[in-house]
Amino acid sequence: MITHKRRNLLIEKILPGILLAIVVMWAFFPIVNAIIGSLKMPLHIWDFPPRFFGPFYSLTNYQELVKDWPQYFGNLVNSLIVTSGTALVVILCSIFGAYAFSRFSHRLVRMSTLFTIIIRMIPPIIVVIPLFPIFNTFGLVDKHITLIMLYAAFMVSITTLLMKTFVDDVPVALEEAALIDGCSRFQAFLKITIPLSAPGIVAAVIFTAIFAWNEYLFAFIFTSRRAATAPLILSEFMGSFMGVEWGMLLAAAVIHLIPMLILTWMVQSYLIKGMSFGAVKQ
């Protein structure tokens, strides 16, 4: 009996904890390694066996990044502009599309849902080939608005389907009650559906922001210098005539990581609280 209880304790508590620890270590190892490497002197970044304690820690890589690559911070601003604009456009389009897919059952609406899924399956490189000469003709190459349009067009399909699941969970009875109280359908949408779908909006914002912040292909093809985003300049550290500048590359990667970590940290409590919130008890 005692052996059986110990076996159950091992299976139910200890083993899941060990597996969770392995997954967490696997996920965080690249991040921790990048942070530690960015704080080491360049000669000691790839010491083998690796050393974690010693006099080789400094802010030299960050200082050299500020001095030798000031354009990197301009690219960060470009990334911020493009990411913010993309998130705004995607949310405005997705919330209306999600509401239509959720509340209307017309055959054309169902066909549009299928079409939305098909669009998301198209590889981005196929879109680049015909769009570049068109954008170049209209002078839209190397513009922030170009990346915003491309990213929004690429993301709005999946965020619409994502937000539809949250709109589906909003009881129609609440909207009908608002209509009885004198609200128009649009007012009921603004005052009932959107607030109760807030967790979906937050999830879509995070999903879109991470994509736009890290996207490389469209930025590489459709920008050069003025609207270039941060991922482009990260690749330049690997193509330097001096070889890969690991110190500044890791420092730039850590800085690039910070905004998305801050965004996720700011909204995580609200997202969890919103997902556990129920308008009507069943």
C-alpha cells in the first residue's frame, strides 16, 4: 500500500514538476544565454567550457552598440511605428469581422470564413513577387505605411478567427437585452460585445505585435534605409567584414527582446482575469 501511494505521488506530482522544469529550461536557455553573452567581453563569449563567474563582465557591447551603430535605435523606432500601426489596423478590422462571422449565419458569411483560412495558407513569398513592382510604381517602397498594410493583410485573417472564438462566448441574450433597452445594434456591439471580448482583443494585439516586431521577409524586400526595421540591422551584424560581431549582436538582440517582454508583462494579468470572467453563470 505504501509503495502504491509513493508511486502515485511520483506520477501525479514529482514527474509533472520535472517535465515542467525541463520545458522551462529548454525555452529560457537561449534568452538567458543571450543576456549573459551580451554582458561578456567579446573574447569570452564562446569560452569552452563556458564560464559564468569571472572579471569578464562589462557593458562594453552595449557601449559599442550605441557608439558604432546609432542607426539601430532609429530602426527600433521604425519597428515601434510599424508594430503599433499594424496592431491598430488589425484590431479594427478583426473585431468587426469576428462579430460578423459569429452572429450572422448567411451562406456568404460561411464562405468568407473559408476564404479567410485559405488566405492565411498562402506563403508570404508568393505575395511579394507581384506586389513589389506595383508598390514600386506608386512610390510605396521604403514607407512605414507599406509594411503596415502588408502585415495587416497577412495577420487579419488569423486574428479574426481568433477573436471569433471570444465573440462566440458573449451571450446573445445580453445584446438582445441591450436592444430592448433602446440600444442600436452598433451600440450593443460597442457596449456589450467589445468589453466582454477584451481578452480576445488583448490576445490578438500580442499575437500581431510579436509578428510585426520580428518579421523579416517583407521588411527586407520593401524597405531599404528610411523605413528599415530592427530585424534587418540585426542581420548586418552577421555580415560584417570583421566577421560576426557576437557581442553587439547579442546586445542588440537583448534590447530587441525587451519591448515585447514589457508588453506581455503589462497585459498578462488583465488577459488571465478577462479569460476567467463570465457574464452569465450557467
